[in-house]
Amino acid sequence: MVLEKTKFVGALFLFLFCVFTSVFAGFTLEQGIPHFNTKPYFLPPVATNVTALEGQSAYLHCRVAQLGDKKVSWIRRRDLHVLTSGVHTFASDQRFIALHADRSENWTLHIRFSQARDSGAYQCQVNTDPRISMLFHLTVTEAATLMDGSSQRYVRAGSDIQLSCRTSVASQPPGLLYWYRDAEILNSGGRVDIATELENETKSKLLIKGARVSDSGNYTCWPTKFLPASVMVHVIPEAKAAAKSQGGGTGGNAAAAGTTTVAPVTASSGGGGAPTTHLPLLLAMAALLFPLAVPAPLARRPPAR
């Protein structure tokens, strides 16, 4: 019985001690007078490593509690340049803006139209004594669209046009994705089929069945949050394609015919030497026989009486 009372008294003492420390932990003594501790401190941030797409907005969120009359400043670490203080912007680059709502603990640095050179470390600082700060890292990646294959495509009329593209950053949603032929937006239906995947990596495929000459043009894959990518497609008519494919055979026949006309001459001169060894002799014979082959001019007859 005594042991149980001892345990109860110990537990009660521990409970009262915890309550006392939680209530009075915020008090400090200044000149012998207790004051509640109101020094600013940082709350857990949304993210300290931020990735943004080039040309899009970048946001760095700094959360400060019990700010009181202190100010929050954003500093670029590479040159220690003060970008903002409170809600005022000190940077000459107007892309940097301080965002803060009344009675909010969030102090956000907004970078409009972010560029690759904006990548680096940024410091959220409070002008306490001593100063407190929190470090953020920004990475601006190129928002590019990659078109598979070469930039020039040649397709035979009647076959299929197959194009595919993908975004350079897999973790960022592309928004809406459009396919263009010159200035015309292409939609699925009829001979056109568009398949887009937006899961782990953004990919899109364009299929045009039974290509026609009128399908020639500049094809563009354009996700709205990325830079576009284009490819030039040339549809070759069937007649020209057939002539082009037969061009090698015709040239070969012509070369063969030329060889057969020269071969008898070289063979009659005796042998298996190279045809070029008899070329001077052939030219000399042609020069001697040419005057005999040309008929003499007819004598002018006297006019009939």
C-alpha cells in the first residue's frame, strides 16, 4: 500500500514538473523581472531545395514565427546582394518580388521568368541579435522538348508519318501538349492519331496514316510549359519516289551500254590491255577518215535557159 502511494506521488510530481516547465519555459529574467521569450525562430520550411523550369516562376518559402518588429530579408549568396527586405525589393532586377500576407508567417521570394543564371544559394535572414538565417538552394533547369530522330524526314506517299517527342524534365508536368503542322493544330481523328503519356516521363506520339503530298510541312510538338521542338517532313510523290529508286538501275544500264560500245574496238586491236592505251591511235584514225566521210560540195550548175 505504501509502495503504491509512493508511485502515485512520484507520478504526480513528474506531471506537475512538466506542466511547470512548459508554462514557464518561455519566460526569461531581464533586470530581475520575468519576461516571456518572444524571439523569432524558423518554422520547418516547405522545401529547402527547389527546382524550377526556365522561363517559369520560382518560389522560395521561408516561415518565421514570433517575428515581432523584426524584418525578414532575402540575400543572394553568390554576391551577398540583398534582394528584398520586408515587402520591399532592393534588387534592380524587377523579376525578384517579396510576397507576404498580413499576419502570415510565410515570407516568399518570387522570381519571375527564372533563368539558368538564377540557380544557386539564397539566404532567408532575420535581423535579430545575433542574426538568424536559413539557406535555400534553387536549380533552374531548361524546359526543352526533345524530338526523336533527325530534323528532316522524307516519307514516301502512301506510307505512314510517325513522330515522337518527350520533355527534358520528367518530374515536371507539361500542362497541355499540342501537335502542329505549320500553324494548324492537329487533333486525333481520321488519319491522325495522337497518344500522350503523362506519367513518369512525358511522351507523345503522332501517327498520320497514308501520307499525302499535302501532309508535307513543319511539325511541332509543343507542351505549354516547355519550349517547342520541330521537324520538317517531306512527302515524296509515288512517281518521283519510283523514279528515284530506279535511277540507280538506269545509270548502271547506261554505263554498261557505253562499255559495250568501246569493248569491240579495244578487243580488235588485240588484247586484254586497258582501253586507254589505244585512245591516241583511235583519235588519229578518226582525224584522217573524217575528211573522206564529209561529202564534197556540189558544183554549181548553170541556170536553165
